[in-house]
Amino acid sequence: MRFLGVDAQMDRGRIQALRASPPRLAAAPGARRRVFGAALGQWDALLGASAEVVPAASPILLFYALSQAGRALCAANVPGQPWRASSHGLKIGDPPPAIGETTISPDGGEHGSFAMVCRALATPPLCEPTRLGDLWAANPKLESIEGLGSGHRPAVPLSQISSGEPAVRAVISGDLAANLAEDSQLATSELRTRLNRYPGASDGLFVRARDRLGRDGEPEVEVEWQDDAGEIIEVRRVAPGLAGENSGAWIRPALNDAGDVLPQLSIWWATLLTLSSLARYYPERWGDALDRDRSPTAVPIEEALEVGRELLPWMLVHALTAETH
């Protein structure tokens, strides 16, 4: 078990159990229900197979596992027609020397698989080209290194202040909290400026306590958010977790100049499509990136594939069983 409270085998079983009683639009007999069950069967088979091959081929299987899971999600959540995707919906550019600078662009419109998955999750898709490094850095469970995530805006973790009820205050630690003005209004203005590339995080933000150090000696600042009417906003609305409640809180960065923000499941989808495309269409470049003797990206990529196999079932269970999207 790589992450506390996450059991991939148990979550895989929970997903397969849904096939006998599908949620929402896939519940009634018909095409949606058949697609839901068949796609989840393929998801599980491909997920297991991805762990049995070397990293040179693993992302191909892992991406198609998530792609099939996305088909099941669309069958359950996308109303009307069409609800079957006609293409991947993203186009991968030729990889530059640093694979983190590989570009992912929207392609195929609203009927592409990626756009439909985003619709199933009730979030906007990508509007403009995005680099792999931006996706990588925005995933809080992946290690960013030179050439793959380093230098790109990371997801910012928050420590929520709560006694069981939904938190309305949180603590930001690290460089963002360092050397803020003593005056609360000035500190609020400074922190809003520092967060201006994190859509939704600066609007309505107020600094409530500063000039404190955490257990590790890093500076901390206590914050809250308010709407235009002055009502307090729950932290989870500004900083969603990985898979709903009790899965942490992260402020998500803009991924491109359009200010696009994606939920974690969509970030994984786009990331794995990119890795899969590199492995399929540029096998020699992909082999170079995985060369442990020469490439610093080799071990982080291998680790990312393992992280995906552990977290994706847990995230998919939430996406399939959440009451609203």
C-alpha cells in the first residue's frame, strides 16, 4: 500500500461490483449499461496487464485502461447524444529534447473522448495547448525534476483547519507564505498577487494570521475565502481533493495561457495519453527517457506509472459513485 487509506485491489473490486448495479444513466437496460459493464471489464484487464510489462510499454496499456474507464464514466454521466467519443480529443506534438516540453493540444471538439470525460466530471476541457511539464507539476503525487515538471507551477497543498465540519480556514506553507507584510490588508494583497496564476484562489482570499512557523520551520499563513456577499466559502470549493472529501486539499494552477484548470482524473488522462503516444510513436525517444544510466527522468516516470496504478482505481470509484458531478 503506497498511500494511507488507498487499497487498489479493494477499489478494483468495488468498481467491478458496480457492473451489476450501474449508476445514473447506465442503470437502465440498453446500450449505456452494456458499454458501462464491458468498458469496466476492459479497464480492469488493461490495468492489470500494465503492471506485467516493462515501463517501455506500460503507459500504453495504462492509458487505454483509463480510456475505457472514461467510456464507462461517459455512459453513466453524459446526457443526450452523443455520449460515445469519436476520437481521443487531444493531439500530441513532436517531443522536444526535454519531454516535459511536449505539447498537448485540443483536437476533435466536444465529441472527443477527453472533452466528454471532462463533461462527465462537470469540468471544462482544455482550450489551448498545454505542456506535459505543466500537467506533471499540477499532479501533487508526481516528482517534478529538471525536464519534467521542474520550473512549472505546482499544485499547492493546504492544511485544512477543521473539527469535523467542512473547513472554512486553511494554512498555506512555504515560499508563498514567506515575508508577507505585517499589515493584514497588505499581506492579503501580496498573497493574492502570488496566487494570480491559480484561478479562483486569489478571488475573495483574506489573510487571517501570519508570521508563524510550522513544525518543519517553514513559514505559514492562515487564510479564508469569502464570496461577493461576504459569506465564508468552504475550503473544498477553492481547493478540491484528489477524490472528493477526505482526500486532501490543493489549489490547482493554470495549465496554460488560457487559464485552464483540470481535476486530477483529467490530468491523469491527459498525462497518460502523452506518455502512451511517446511510447508508441517515438519509441527511441521514449527509450532514452527511461535510460536509468543517462536520464534523470527514468525513475520518476517509472514511479509515476506505479502511482497511477494505485491511485486511479480509488479516484475512479469516487467519480463513478459521487452523487453529483
